[in-house]
Amino acid sequence: MSNMSLNAIEQNQGAAPQHEIVLLNQVVEEKSTGLRFAIPSLGQFATGFLLRFNGQLYAYVNQCAHIPIELDWNQGDFLDSSKQFIVCATHGAHYLPESGQCVIGPCKGKQLKQLHVTEKMTECGNEITILID
């Protein structure tokens, strides 16, 4: 992926390091296709995704809370047809975009792994930062 960097940062002495993913000049449109990104610190094939829902940016590890598979069958298609829920393409679990809480399906009551995300405008354009712990 272009315009992405990965840095390890130390929070406190003795604390486990966090990893930071920075995406530059990436557009994440409201209730549209999600933006996938690699998370090498979680494994060779681990990915995450960003969605914009009701004006807010949300980031999650791309893994169903029911079984450890990616949510999107077609890359970036995370929302159901009503654009109100994140849906697992494999077995239809529905998650609230604001919290990752499963409200319909075999993992009801469980949650997606949410990632801390910030967004700001810089001299160079839009900057999205995702913290992986």
C-alpha cells in the first residue's frame, strides 16, 4: 500500500511496545468501501480495516469474533446492504460499526478487536494514525 509507514513506539519503560500505522492522503468515505491495511505485528497475513460511519472513523482488526477469518469476501466490502452493520461475509454475523459489538449471528455479544485511530490534516494532506497494541 502506498503512503503507509509502520513504526514501533514505546509508551512506558517496561510496557509492551505499541505499533503505529500511518496512512497518508487516504480517503475513507461515509458508509462506503472500507480501507484495508496490513498489520505485520499481528502476523504475516493479518489485516485491519477503516470505515467512516456517521462522520466518525473506526478501525478494527479484520477478523470475525466467531472464528478467525477475515470479514470481507470481496476486498473492502464490510457493510451490509443497508449500510448500517459491519457483516461477516462467511456466516452473516452483524456488528455495530460504532463499537464492533455483534448483535446478530453466532457470536452475538462478542466484539471485534477495535483499534485506536486518529485523523488530522497536515501540511502534506490527510494523516490517519492507527495504534496496534
